[in-house]
Amino acid sequence: MSGDDRLELIADIGGTNARFALVDPAAAVPELLQPQSLENARFASLQHAAEHYLSLVGARPRRAAIALACPITGDEIRLTNRAWSFSRTELQAALGLDDLRLINDFGAVGWAVPALGPGDRIALYGPAGDTLRGPVSVLGPGTGFGVGLLVGGEGDWRVVETEGGHVAFAPLGDEEQAIVRWMNARHGRTSYERVLSGSGLACIDAVLRGLDDDTGRALQLRDPAEVVAAALDGHDVVARRALARFCAILGSVAGDVALAHGARTVMIAGGIVPRFVPFLRSSAFRERFLAKGRFAAYLEQVSVQIATHPNPGLLGAAVALRA
């Protein structure tokens, strides 16, 4: 394999897609070189996907940082929403790396937050300003639901990786109770990840359409992108109700996480929300975010923003590799 071994490999591995890029460690700020997004379903393993990418770009990096949608503990790694598992030691050897850093996917997003430019984020609610105020709660829906924490301050930010997306969903009202019953019947327990994810949106849509699989017939869920498109088109009442419920639940958990973290900023990331920012603004997100009793006034002072950078996980992995 030919190529410049001074470049470093970065990757962001979710449940659906594996994103790769190269970075030049000599650059003053991280720049994503030759980014590629690969469908996980095309590959038998992370090693297979990484080798495919490196063959495409003709690179042979000696250092790498890989963000993964799972807890990072020990040598054996198992993705939460994809049947991929691997040994850190064996992957490092197979890719010919001198140094391999593994980080949680929303830990990577946390590392990216201080590096986001004004054009990479949208102010949604709360105090405005260019200065990032910490602590920062980082959360968002994609294939799963990620939660992370950024603490410290300018020049000394630190990331705390969490699995907060797997805490139990706290439903409010009859409609959300119906969602929990539907999900509990299928999974035994309903976490926020079950609800606030692409598949979760499809399930909310199914509940509101009255779908059930008790008859033994295969349950036909709509594709999440189809639900979003139908909701934004404005003619599908159920799709609009499903997306509105999704936004309301997101507001509730965002407020809860902000209180738990003592956050002064909430940064919403993930692959779903940037697709419908105007819809989110007009939804019950803000109402549910503030509906925390005596702490509504406290949460009014929390800045809520949306990260719109196309690859925050890759950017964060690049920043983490320099840290």
C-alpha cells in the first residue's frame, strides 16, 4: 500500500454507518481529509471496513482514533447497535498501527464541541453568545441515543463519557404511556434510546397508527426518514403527531440531563435533529425542557444549541487524538 504514513486515521463508527477520514497532525487545526461514509451492512467487521477505506485512499497511518457507539472498557469491544465485536490489540496489529485510541461516540462529539465554528451550530433557546459556557451536556438521537458531558473551560476542556441514553424512559400523559406499553411488550424495558432514535421514531409512528403484531403478521414499520419527510410535508397527520411527540420527549430528557449535569449549555447532535430544526422550534420541546417545577427559571438560563457540523464524531476523534 502506498501513501503518506504521516497522516493519521480517524473514524466514527455508529450502528448504521462507518465514517472515516485522514488528518495531518502537523496542521494547526484538524482538517478532515478524504472523508468517506460506508454502510456497515456491507462489511463483516470494523477491521474489514477500515481496511477497505485505507485501500481506497492509499494510506498507511501509524496512529488512529476511533469513536464507537458503545462503552469503551478493556480490550474486548462490542458495539451496542451492530453485531460487531473486536479486540483492541488485534485491530491495532491488523491495521499496522503504533497507537490506537478508542473513545465513545458521544465522547467524540464532546471533544468536537469546542472546535465548532459559528457556522457549525445553531442557537435554539436561551442565552446567546459566541463563548461556550460549561459544563456542556452533549446529547442526541441517531441510530441510538447518545449522552456525554464536557467540563472545564477554554483551553482545558475534558470529556466525561457516559451511557446516559440507556436510562429508563419517563413517560408523561396517555400517549407516552401507550408508547411505553408497546415497547415494553417487545423489549421488556424502555430506555430513552428505544424512543429517541431512528427506530424509536418509526415505533412512535407505529403506535400512533395503531399497528400491532399480536396477529402474528410481520409488523411493517415506516422508514424514519419517510416519517420525517411525511411530517414536514404537512399532509400526514400521524407522521406530524409522531415527530411532535419525538420532539416533546427530547425536550424532557434534555432538561433532565441538563439538571443532572449542572449544565450551562446543552448541545444537541446526532444525525436526526438537524433535518427538522424549524419543526423542533415550533414543537413542545421548549415547554417540556422547562417543565421541571421550581427549576424552570434555572433552565431558562441554559443555552440550547444544535450542532450542524456534518461529521462531529470525526472532528472530535481528531481533536481527541491531539489531546
